[in-house]
Amino acid sequence: QVQLVESGGGLVQPGGSLRLSCAATGNIFSVKVMAWYRQAPGKQREFVAAVTRGGSTDYAASVVGRFTISKENANNWLYLQMNNLKPEDTAVYYCKGESMRPEDDDYWGQGTQVSVSA
């Protein structure tokens, strides 16, 4: 089992920045991909960014050039640096861990609210 706890959300003005953090504990060596997802009110949860155990990254088109995903200490900490935030980035942001074992369910954190408003 892996436990994920997000932090760093808040209210920011358009054009501002936030850094989200995700602390991972438990059997983190079983995780092959760490990712950020978000869910805005009335919308489905959507992919934001991901990083593999080897360090390869992937981003949603809507955040390319503005968001940067990173990790340290293997998979203990996951970060999402968000710059030039827009009102449409307002959502609950979730940390996700994908296990190397196909029989395991994905791991999710409880989410952290990001609100972008003037």
C-alpha cells in the first residue's frame, strides 16, 4: 500500500504561481509512475502531468510551458510547479501513484484546492 498526501494549494491571482507537493509513504518502491490530475467543478478528473521512475515526463497540452512536474528521493516527494496560472486552472489537484503490479489499484491522495481568481 502507498499513502499520498497533497499540500500547497490556495488562492492566487491570474498570472501567479503555486507549488504543490505530494508526500508518499508506504511501499513506494512498487510505484512506477507518479502523476498529477485535477478536477474542476462539474467536470471529469483530467490528467495534468506525470513522471516515470526513470524521470521521463509528460504533460497535458493545456499546461505545457507553464507547469513543471518533478520528484526527489525516488518517489517519496512529488511536486508540481505551476506558473502563469489562469482561472481555468481552478480545480482540486490530486496526486496519483501507479503500481508496477497490474493487480494493484492506483493510489490517490485526498486532493488540494487551487483557486485562480482576481
